[in-house]
Amino acid sequence: MPHELPYNLRRSSRRTIGFQIDGKGLTITAPAWVPLREIESSILEKHQWILSKQAEWRAYERARAKAAPRYCDGGHIRYLGKRLTLRTNPYTDRYRRTHYMLAEDELWIAGPGVEDPLWVERKVTDWMKQQARALFAERMVPFARRLGRGPSEWALSSARTRWGSCSPEGKILLSWRLIHFPLHIIDYVVAHEIAHLKELNHGPRFWATVERLLPGHQGVRDELRRYPDGLLPT
């Protein structure tokens, strides 16, 4: 017999019973007129599906925790698909301003706040944004040339769930968080948004344009889809 599943019940004006699984557990949204026995019956019908989705959510949470940056000496970040260890130099008169040095698989940071994890997070994030701005601008050039046009303007965003976007006016936004990913994934997102300058949709002509800009893009697209909701590579 299926074991009990705790859940939160919400009543709404929707017409059907809905199921949602996240960090808060199982939430069921049901029309106000549906009796509790019918809701319980729906839970029994979907019991295995619910268990499967709960297992998927737990795996997602474990992966997100494993990939989460740690902003302290000996902590780590992901940069271009590599795991970088953070190293901090104590504050001295020599380091009145923030200094960075990337040495193989270590990022050294020196400055007046290295003992404060929030300061380190802010400064390391600033450094990653600087790297992202320079790298994304560079990677756009060949794709814009192949297409025969470039964006009217572009900027970094801080989006966690949308890696890039292109407006009807030709402005491209790219999440700076892409800097965590390997270069081939960055290239795919850049090519994807550049292709939108010609085809502002996801129809066959759009994907043909992406393929012309980046042959064999399908494999990279599938790889990126394994990182939903801002999940970073481990």
C-alpha cells in the first residue's frame, strides 16, 4: 500500500487539480468545489509520478548544492567550465585596492575585505562580470560577420533562468553567469541570440540560421538543457 504523502492544499478558481513539487514539498491546487476525497483519490492515482518527481527534485537540490560557489579562502567557483580554487591574501598596505591574479586553476584575490565572505563574493562576481563582458563581445564578432549584421546594442544581465534574449529592436542580453560554462556552451548561446537578429522566433528557419552560424549546435543545445533553472556545472 502506498505510504502517506504530506502535502499543502490550496484552493483556487482553476478547473482541474494541479500538482507542484519544489523545495517546499508537494503542493496541490484544486478548485474550491472539489471534495477532499476526490483530491485524495487523485493523489493515489499519481502516487508513483509524485515519488518520481520528488526524487528528481532531491537530485536537483544535491547538484545545485554541489555546484554552489564558496566565497572564501579555499573555496571555489566555476569559470569557463573549470573549477577554480579561491585564494586570498591578507590585507596589507600593499593591497589598499582589490587585486586579482588568475594562475592555472587558482584565482587569487587581495584587498581590504578578504576576511569577509560577502566582500569576497562581491569582488569575485565583479571580476567574473568583467571577464564575461570582454569574452562575450569577442565571441559575437564571428557570428555577426557570418550573419551579416550585429546587435544594435548588447549588455550583461544577471538572469538565472534565461541565458540570453534578443529584443525586436536588436538588443541582446546575455547572462554574465554563462561565464561559469565551457566556451562551446557560451558560443551556442551567443550564436542563438545573434540568429534572432534575423529570425525572432524558434521556427525552422531560425534553427537553420543557428546551424549555419554554429554547425552541430544540436548537441550543445541538448547539453545546456541539462542545466535548468540556473543550475551550474559541477
